[in-house]
Amino acid sequence: MLERVSDMTSLNTNILHHAPPFLRQAGSGIMNFLVQLAEFSSTYRAIEYYNSLSDEQLAEMGMTRQDVVQKVFGGRTHM
């Protein structure tokens, strides 16, 4: 089972639970790579930055927590 938890993501998969050890290891490596790739993105870093701010700091910027997704993703999301 692969499990990695960070402030923003929680990934838990047991798709390879019954696979031979070499496949579990390869699958684990691929999943870790994908998580690291996401964590290195500017979008992820922006979300991390805004999440690290207090509500008061966001208010000073004219934002609320609900505004963060729109600020970071712009028109790339449909919620």
C-alpha cells in the first residue's frame, strides 16, 4: 500500500496490494514521482502560500479562503 500525506494531498491506493513485490515497488515509485511533480508546480506552491496565511492576512489582501481557488486557478476550474 502506498500512502503519502501532505498538507494538501492525501493519496491512498492499494491497487497493487496483491501484485508481486517488483510491481509494488515500481508502482510506488511512479506514484511518488507524480506526487513530487505536483508539489513542485507553481500552482501547488501558490496554494501552499495562501494556506499558510491567517484569515486576517488574507483579509488585508482583500481575500477570504473561498477566494483562494479562484485566485490560483482562475478560469481553469468549474465549481
